Amino acid sequence: MDNAWILITGPVILTHSYFLTANSNTDDALQYLKTYPKIIRLSAKILRLVDDMGTSWVHKYSLHVIY
């Protein structure tokens, strides 16, 4: 789960939405976003878990997966 949050497009979407909604883009804000704040990491983890739960039934009943 340490790298799962970055593998989904959550951080990219959240970062782009910041630039679309922010009134001013300062250097401080850019430096803050480079550190991937906790709010972005946790939101991306939630998105990843929801995605995994949504596709788990596909993997469970798929013929190419052997249990």
C-alpha cells in the first residue's frame, strides 16, 4: 500500500484540479504540492481501495486466474 496511492491517477487529478481552481499559483504552493501532502496521499489511497473493490469481482470470476 506504500506505493499504491501513487499508481492510481488520484494525485494527478487532485494536483491539476488545484491549478484549475486556485486564484494564484505561488512558489510556496508549488513547493507544497511537490511534497504530496497528506490530504492528497490519503485521498489517493481511498480512490485506490474503491477501485480495487470495484474490480475484485472481475478477478474472482475470471477464467485466466487460477486459485
